Amino acid sequence: MSGGVLAVLVAWGVVTGVDLVSFLQAMVARPLVAATVAGAILGDPGAGVLVGMVLELFALEVLPVGGARYPDYGPAATAASVVAVGGGVAGVALGVVVGLAVAHLGEWSVVVLRRWNTRRVRDAAPGLDAGDLHTIQRVQLAGIARDALRALVLTLGGIGLAAAARRWPPVEGRAALLLLAVLVGIALATAAMNGKRLAPGRTGFAWLTVGLTGGIAWLALR
Amino acid sequence: MAGPPVTAFVRAGLRLLTVQACFNHERMIGVGVGYATEPLLRALPDGVTGDRYRNAMRRASTYFNAHPYLVGLAVGALARAEHDDVPGPQVERLRTALVSPLGALGDRLVWAGTLPAASAVGLVLSTDARAGLGAIAMLGLYNGPHLLLRVWGLLAGWRYGTRVGRALANPLLRLALRVVGPVAALAIGIALPLVAAHLVGAFDLAVWAGVATGAALAAGVLKWVAPTLGAVRLGLIATAVVVLGAAW
């Protein structure tokens, strides 16, 4: 990977990290989007799509309501693509593992960031309580800067982990294929369980079942 | 009443894109709400040096939490209340009253509706040979309603002011609330078999047995054994087991 590609990839990881909460929330942080673009940056969008699809199923578990804790899949999917591109089935399997690990670290990093924000807001309380625009502006914009720093560290760490997984793959061949199968199974069940609770009572289960039937019929007719 | 100019609404709308930038455990997104409301308060009598502006700004950046896409409703309504010279305690009560409904509405409409539905459509289209189609469709399907909601929220909030509850009774919003959850569940149902076939369809029975094992594990563990474990941690534990098993 050239220095230019690495720089663009890191920039993309930061954009996806900031998109999670701080700025815009246009869902470029979703793994399907983040991994597809990362794959394209690395010259193989197809591999990015594959790893992004598995991580997207995992991400369907998350309902980011209120102050809930949730994994950060943007930088995670970016790092996952680094492993998946050119790595075949084993690359996709290890990419998903790296993605999950970085997403988990991302969840922790968001908690740390919120504590950091809380301290800064406490420090700025006199200005905020007085309604001073400059204080409000400073606190608000510094929040984005802190989140960008968090996303940068997470992306760099993720790419480092991805490089290690490529160099010293913990599983290869048949074992990697089985690992991918188990992870896909977990991801599918997670998405199904989440789909069931999107509508009240048994309605969600009913609509999910109708959809499953339709999907199977689509497959059969294809 | 001389209201704020159009540019103030544009500025407030842009600032709303950063409303969660300083999310914290004390004021939640209150600072972001103050930052977004400020352009709409500049047109208050006596301008930015007046007491009304200062008092309004003081109220604007206290504790607040709601769904980020619907915060515009609160920003518009609170700014309008300040322009209408509504007494401070009443503005504060309005602010408090908006927290729960705007949070619950946005969570149902967006996080438990539009987002999973767009995600499922993106997944289905990702099984197509043209890489990137799924991601583009997902972004398009999601961000259309997303941006519409943000713009509508700010304008409706300003229009209704202290009667902002009427905006929440919008029939289109009520209809969307009724259909979006079932649509999302249906879309996920359609996506699952297609995605499974795309990811592992070309492989043998042993691989499908692995998929079934993973699915049974997730269903059992996440539903009954450890519901708070989460799929990410379960995936990492399963990886450790497979890697150790392969090494052994």
C-alpha cells in the first residue's frame, strides 16, 4: 500500500468515525458503506462489499438510542477492508474479525470521549451558564476535534491490527472458511432477532417471516 | 414581529448537523442546541448585546436530549418562543417537555425504521455483481428522509412555537410511524436468505453447518444465556474458540 493510498484510507476512517455521532450522521459510518469505499480506495471494492455485508448484519443489532453504548463500525470496516482486499475467503473471515475487534474498541473509545467532553463542559460551565456564544462555540467545535482525534487513533490502530492479521494470519484455508461460516451465522441470527423487534408485539415477527418467505422464493426463482 | 432572516435559518440548519459534537453526560446535547439556536436569536430586540439575547442564550445551552434529526423542532420552537416574548420559566418547561417525545419519535422513525430498512435494501442490492450499488442505494434511501426530517423540523418548530405539539400530530409523520417498523422487518426478512446465499452459497454442506452453528449459538446465547453480551463480543469469543480449535 502506497503512502498516498494509506493517507486517503486514514482520512476516510476519520470521516466515518466523526459521522457516527459528531457531524452529519449521514451513515457513511455504516459498515456496508465504509467498507465498500475503503475497498474501492484499495482497488478492490468487491472485497470491501463482502466484508461490509457481514459487518452490516452485525450492525443491525444496534439501536443507537439516547446515550446507549454502541460499537463504532466506520473505522472498523475501513480496517477490515485492508485484510479482505486480495486475501480471498481467509481475508474476508479475518477482515470480519478485525472489524469486530476494532468496533469493540470503538465502543470503548466513545465512552472515553464522552467522559472527556463532560470534563470540558464542566470546566466551561461559567461561560455556558452565562450563555456566552464564544464559550458555546469553543466547546462545540472542540468536541468535533476530539472526536476526529479519537477516530484517527482508532483508524490507525485498526489498520495496524489489519496489517498484523495479514502478516500472521491466525487461521488459514479450511479453518478460515469455517470461521467465516460461524461469523456469518451469528450475524444472520443477530439481524433476524433485531428485525423481529422493529414492530410491536408479534407484528415484527410476522413481517420478518413474510420477508424471509419472499427472500427464499426470490432465491428459488432466480 | 421581525423574525430572523433566511440566512439565520440556513446557519441554524448547518449548525444542527453538529448538534451532538459535544455529547456529554451533564448537558447531553444541550451545548449543541445552544449553538444551533444562536443564529435565530440574533434578531431579538436590542440584538446580541441585549438582555433578551443573553437570557435566551443562557436557557438555550442547558441540558437537552432528543433524537438528533428532530432537535430542529425544539430549536425552532424555542427560538420562536423567545421571539414571542414567552416568559423564561415557560420556555424552560417547553424545553423539558420536548425531550421525551422528540427522542421516542426519532428512535422509532429513524433508528428502528428508516435505518434498518435502508440497510436491508443496501444488503439486497449488494448481492448484485456491481460493487457499490448497495452502498449507494443505502445512502440515498436513508438520507432522503433524513435531510427532509431535519429541514421540516426546524421550519415546523419555528412555525408552531409553543404549540409545537401540533407538528408532531402531522398525519404524514403518524403514517410513517405506523408503516416504517413493519417495512424494515419485511426488508430484513427478504435480505437474509439472499445475503446468506451470496456469502456462503457456493460452499459445501460443512460450511452451511458452520452457519447453522453460528446462528444457533447467537440465538441461544443472545436470547437466553447472556442477552447483554452483544453480537460483537460473541463473534470475538467464537473466533477465539475456532482459532484455538484449529491450532489444537
